[in-house]
Amino acid sequence: MASGDDASAIAYNPANLAFMPAPELRWTWAWTGAGAPVPLKGHSFDLGLPVWFLATGLRVDLLDPPDAAASPYTAPQQWLRWGMALNLGDRMALGTTLGWSFSNAGALDDYFSMTTGLTWRPTTWLSAAVVARDWNEPSSAVGRTLARSWDFGLALRPIVGRRDLEIGLETGYREAPNEWVPKATLGVDVPRIGRVRGEVSVLDPAGDPKWMAMAGVDINLGGLQVGGGGIFGDALTSSGSGFYATAALRGFREPGVRLPSRFVKIRIENTPGVRRHTALLQRLWRAAEDPEISGVVLVLRAEPASSLAHAEEVGDALRGLRARGKKVLCHLEDAGGRSLHVCSQADRISMNPAGGLRFAGLASSYFYYGGLLEKLGVRSDFVRIAEHKLAAEQYTRSEGSPIATEDHRKLLENIEALYMHDVGGGRKMPLRVLREKIAKGPFLASEARAADLVDVLAYEDEIDRVVEEMVGGPARIGDEALLTRAPKWWGAPAKVAIVYLHGDMVDGESTDIPFVGIKLAGSYTIARALRNAREDSTVKAVVFRVETGGGSSLAADVILREAILTARAKPFVVSMGTSAASGGYYASVGGGTIFANRGTITGSIGIFYGKVDVVGLLDKLGVGIDMFRTAPKADAESFYRPFTDDERRELGVKVKQFYDLFVARVAEGRRMTPDAVDAVGRGRVWTGAQAIDKGLVDRLGGLREALEEARRLGHVPHDAPVIELPEDDESLLGTLAKLAGLASVPQGSLAGIVIPPALLDVARALTPFMVFDGTKPLARAELVGDISFGGPGSKVDESHP
């Protein structure tokens, strides 16, 4: 009563319908001999359907009592029951069942019964329930009344709250004839079989006590459950002992018989954005741990990662599969450098014979808008700290400064070294040979095969053959299993939270600029997510996933404060993704271990501040403007005049103050001296591989390593649930966007029209003019127009998985 979360809960405790993980259709047959006085004989059919926080279900009972059953239960009877349940959170549910009876015997016909149950699961090891059964005291066609009864139950999971062992104690109180009926239940999971069940009840304990028991086993085979067992006890007499059988088709699976091992296909048609990248990693991690999965086929129709850092993490997941004895095949069509980087970690790479590898090395591009703005009559007026803080140059110059040129060259060289190391190691190819071969790209499929960059040419319909050749025998290949796994814990188990800081950092709430792929990380939204993780008692550790090049320095400070408070309250680990630079790095130093991928872009400790003067543009458009002020500096930050020399000097002082604050925050968080921070700061950008030597990060590793550290520090098991914050957009605008299909439109596309990548780069580079208040200082890294790994212009899918 307190623990059963299947469709038959309609009859014994409708509240438990709300805890069902997926739909279920169940049949049960109970049979006792003709001499059994207990009317436990017949069939039942249950259908349960959980829908969001609601659940409903129908049950039909076809009762055919044995000959010795006591009056009035001597005639067949049918019940139709409709159950409804409301999930009141992870710990509580409320449900009601409405029932109607049908029988040829008047004493059993025309009942309308109402039964209500409440289940409370305050911990992962305790579940309590109370059920008011027939509380409306229904009457039959001849006026016979069913007495109200009350059921109370406790269930315990003493093995660290897991479902492996379950003990139940129940009692029922019947108002007429004023008796208690105690019951004990037991459930034990048996590896590779299912679950052994047993229960024993004492009938009429105060008068002539008799006992009745059931014992049986459930065998779980994927989404199919079959079971059966015996019914016995002196309440039935020897001639009345019997059996029961049950079978269920379920949209979920419980531990049981292992299915034959198989390969699963994971198809990628749009480059995963930040959250979909995490979802992809989790799919690969689950496959590595699933004993029923012998290998993975990655069918790539887009780049599998949006950056080198993300590609590192996917490659790490493929190595994890292979370390557990799984085979990995990549199938490419029109591929680029990130596909090659990821798939170099697979056992084998196949390619469509008509496809190709569009890769001949890495390149980077940076846009400079000084000349454009000058032609438009727009004057840029920026002050920066320090000489390597290059973001402001993009709006004041028509080409990079000597410092910018050297910094960009060194960054590309470092990224290329990481890339070549990984691909060369995966393909078992000396670095010199790999460089020579890649320099001859891009490649047709046959050329890529001749260069040993792919292993075999095959069409998609030939993947099965390639897999069988790879494993040396027959192989079962199919899509990922879609069945939900039954929860291992009750209530709200200990979990780890991933809090994302993703997008240009702005003051206020997070939002998106559709179609061009610009995400804005609002300080209020991220601070609230950190606060929610901190105050949630079930969250035992937090991973702060930073994916931003910065933005508003005020937003960075607001977020940093919440990060500091969270790190003081519980284990806190920072995981740097594609970039955690400038304001992104600022927000990362709140405490706890900092992990960075080798290809993460970080550092850029610096500030710039300024505005544009659009009077020249307005003049060209024939627009005049009169300005009035009550004090000399009242309009200093206006877009309709330049800074004066005095204002520019004062602005330099202000920017220096913000820079000193940035340095102080880093010095405190990293336990460095301000001079040491300044020495690696001044706007310099570093890869994660460099940053560890500079003291800016603690350990090299991706999201997997960060989660492992968080679990270790939080003392939670490796399979503890992971939640992601901030939660999906629940605003009216967000809901309407989902209904319209806009939330799932990959960046760079609108109404089927693909926006050229060059125009997307320009739009992103002009982000400061679109979203940032020109009166505020920015801690924002220089935007790289593209670090090109070749390949098609992949659409990045930022919608939530």
C-alpha cells in the first residue's frame, strides 16, 4: 500500500498512481479452490497513465468467488474503477478512486464507491500511506451498505534507501465488524531475474485468527513483466489454496533479465548546444555502464561539438566506452574537423563514399568594424585595461594591432597543438605525418580513406555490415532503448545540480535573441539558480558550468557573490566549457575546484568601457539634435557627443578601479597576490592547458571529472540524479515560443532559410551595441568570428533536451 507504484494502485492506494514512471497495462489472475471461504478468485485489468504531475487509470475486476465463499459473495461481480492522482512534489501524492459495481445479485450490484489515499515519502528509505476506503459508505441495489475502512501502511528500504530490499507493515481497520487486519510484506530484488515478493495477513485476529499468505516472483524482461506464485494459509483450508499470475506491458523497466547485448545508434543532425551537449554526454556515459549495450554507432550528419573543448568531452566519453570493452563506430557523411577530432577516439570511422572531409587545418578570423563605423559617421570612444584586452579594438580599428596579431597567432597555435595531439593519438599517426596529410585537404571520401583519416567507405544502409566486420561476427543494432527506468529511490534522493552560466552576461533576467544564436545570461536568473541549488536540501553538491566570454562586470559580480555563498554552504565545483573568459572567469573564482578542458578559452582578465557617438550618422541622415543639460557632465554618457578630454581621463580612472576590483576578486578566490594576478591578466587569453600552469585553474578535465569530484565531495553515489538549473523557460513568452516551434529552431535558420555563417558572425560581433548599456563597464573577451575546423556550416541546436 505504501510502496507499490504500478497500475494496480487504482485498487489499493490511488495516490501511488502519481509515482508511476510511465504507462502500464496489467493483467492479474487469482485462483483458489472451491473450498476457500475467501472470495479471492477472478481477473483484473489495470491501465495506468501518468501525465506530467497528474495520473489517471482504469481498472476492471471480474470476480468469480469459490463455492465456499461467505454470503453475500456467492455470485459473480464486476467492478469498474477510475483512479486519479495528483503529484504534490517528490515526497507526497494524493489520489481518489471512483468505483461502480455490477452483478446479477442485488446485494452486490449498483455500488458507487469512493476511496482516497495519501502517500508521504519524507526520505529515500521511508514511505507512509493512509487510505480511506469506501468512505462514502456506498449502498447496493437492495440497500446493503459497505462499511467504511481505514488502511495504514509503512514501507522501509533499509539498504541506503535503495529498492533492493523493501519491508512493509500494514494494518486495516474495518468499522464494521470493528476489527483490525495486520499485514506484513517483503520485496527483494534478485539480480538478473526480477523481484521476489511475499506477504502474510492475519484475519479476525481478535476472534478466531487465521492467516493467509502469498509468495511469488516477478520476472522483468525490458518493458514486459510476468509473475506468479502461490496463495496459502489456514484461512483458505488445504483444498482452497491457490495461485496467482500476472503480466504487464510497461513504458518503464525494473531490474531483471538482461536483454541480449546490442549496438545502439545515436544520430546527430544538428550540432549540440550547451545543454544538448550535456545530454549527449549523459547518453554516452549511460551506454558505457549498461551491460546490455555492447557498442555505440555515432551517425554524424552535423558536427558533434561546437568547440574544441566540447569535442574533447565527447572524445573522452568515447574513450570511456572503449575502456569498458564497448566498441565505437563513427559514420560520417559531409564532415569537418570536429567530427575527425571526436571520431579519432572511436574504434573505426566509416564514411559515405560520396561524402568528404572538409578539413585542411585550423583557421581563425576576427572582425574589425572601425572602418565601417567611420564610414557611417559613428565614432567609437573606448577606454580599456589593459594592453591585451582586445575586445575594444574590434570597434575602434580596421585591423588588429601588433599585440592582437601576436596574441591571435599564439592562441591558434596552442589550439592546433591540442587538436593534432588528440587526432594523432587516436589515429596512431605520428604528428609530422598527420600534419602533412591534413595539409593536403579537404578530402573526398576516397582521399580521406587513402590518407588513413577514415577506415572504410560505406553507405548508411551498410552500417550493420561494417559493425559486424568490426566485431568479427553477428551484431544486434538498433536505436537507443526508449524505456524509462524505474526510480531507485523514493521521494527526493540526494542529487547533484548543474548550474549553467551560458551566454553574454547581462544585468537582469536571461533571454535569447532568436535565429542568430545569441543567448543572454541574466544576472538575476543565474543568481537565483545558484540560490535555489544552495537552499535545496536534496542538492548535496553543485557543478557551476561556465560557458561564456563575459559581459557586464556588474552582472559578473552579482553572480560571483551567489557563487561564493553557495561554495560556503555545500561542495562547489566549477567546470569550464568552451569559454570561461573575462566576466566568465570573474564569476568562476567563488570557491571550489576549477576544472577546465585543455581547449577551454579562459583568462582575459580586463575591463573596457566606452560608447559610440552617432551624431555623424544622424547628420548624414538629415537628423539634427539639440542637447540641454543642467550640469557640464549631465550628458557625458550620451550617444550624441564624444567624451571631452577631462571626461576621458576620469573614465580611465574609473576603468582602472574596475580592473583593480577584478584583480582583487581573482586574488582572493585563487589565493594569489594581486601582482601575480596582474602578471597573468592584463587581458591575456589562455587555453585551459596554459591556465593550469598560470594558477588560474586547478585541474584539467571536463564535465565528467567535475561531476565525479562533486559526487565525491557531496558523498553521493555515482548514479545519483543530476538536475539542471536554471530550469526551462516557464514564462508566457517561452511557452508561446515552444507552442510555435521556435524554441527548437536551430540557430542560423528562419522559416527554412539558412542565414550565411558570415552574417551570423557579424551579428554576434555587434552584440554589445544591441544588448549592453553603453554607460556600464564590460568584462568581456574578444569575440572570435570563427575558429574554423572546416566542415559544413552546422546549425547549433540550443533547445533544451
